[in-house]
Amino acid sequence: QVQLQESGPGLVKPSETLSLTCTVPGGSISSYSWNWIRQSPEKGLEWIGYIHYSGASTYNPSLKSRVTMSVDTSKNQVSLKLSSVTAADTAVYYCAKWSSAWRAFDIWGQGTGVIVSS
Amino acid sequence: DIVLTQSPGTLSLSPGERATLSCRASQTVDSSYLTWYQQKPGQAPRLLIYGASSRATGIPDRFSGSGSGTDFTLTITRLEPEDFAVYYCQEYRESVMLTFGGGTKVEIK
């Protein structure tokens, strides 16, 4: 069973860049697509985008201008950068593995909370 | 963009009762990309149903999914204490966009 672990600063100042990392143990990073999803009371669950281990990516059109995802296969890590953050970006951020067989997110990290505040 | 509307917002039921949750899409959804998740407080969502009607590994058979087109249903035949949670539907259009519904909370009456 793949276990995902998100990490990053819990507090980010407005206008700065939020940076999170998802660690995928066991070398399985090279077999799947990895997604970032966030959840807030205001917006509920919101898909941010995905990155394939090959580097191909697709982002939510509403966030596309501010999102960058990358994959580092040597470290078994997937990264999310969200620029120019505002209070509206305050949320719990999850990484999740996409199962191409089931066409669904079958493995989720525990999530990491991010607050945007000065 | 497709909007997924879940109803009711809250379902108050007793253990042993049947729960019927609705997910209605603003446009036709490919059933193979319609998914249901369960989320308990402080936890990440957990995959329940994929492809509109297939149970994920380890999901009890009291959970079932059905529907097509724009109307999908998650049914829990006999609620167990551990089933009280929030349920989300989700759809995906390949290489375009992925959307979650607003959720239905199943609470103990």
C-alpha cells in the first residue's frame, strides 16, 4: 500500500508562494500520475491539478496561472508551488495518487493545513 | 464546466436505516469517470465507488452506486455506526478538468 506524506510550511504570507512536497515511498512515483487537491470550508474539495511522472501536467483552469507542479524521481517527491497567494488559498492540501485502472484517486495523503496570513 | 450538485446536504438517519444520496451533473458525465468518496472528520477522503457502480477494494457490499448520464446515486443499504460521514461525488474529463460535488453529510438521527 502506497503511503503519501505531504509537507510544507503551515503559514504563508499574502502575495508569497506556497510550496508543498509530497513524498511517495518505495519508488512507485514512476508509475502513476500525482494530483494535488485542496479543501476549505468555503470551496469544499477543489482539484488543483496533476503531474505525470514523465513531467506532463494539467492544471485546474481557475488556478493555472499560479500553479507549478514538478516531480523529482530521484527523491520520490512531487512538488506544488502556488504563487501570489491570498486568504482564499487557506486550505488543507492533499496529494493523491490517480489510478488509471479505476479512474479515481485510490490513495490520499493525510493532508497538510496551510494558512495564508500576515 | 460541469457542476455536480449533491442532495440532500444533510441526511439524518438511524443505524440500520437505508441511505440514498444523489449526485446530479449539469452536463452528461462519462460513467466510467464518476466516483464516490467517504470522508470522516480529520481524515482524507477514501475511495468507495468508481466507474459509477464498482466498489473499491475492501468496501462492504452495503455500499452501492448506480446511475448514468446526469443522475447518479450512492446507496447504503443498512447504516453501520462507522458509515456516518460526508460523501462526495467526483467526475473527470480527461486532460481537461476534475470536479467534486459539495458533499452530503450523513449524520446520526
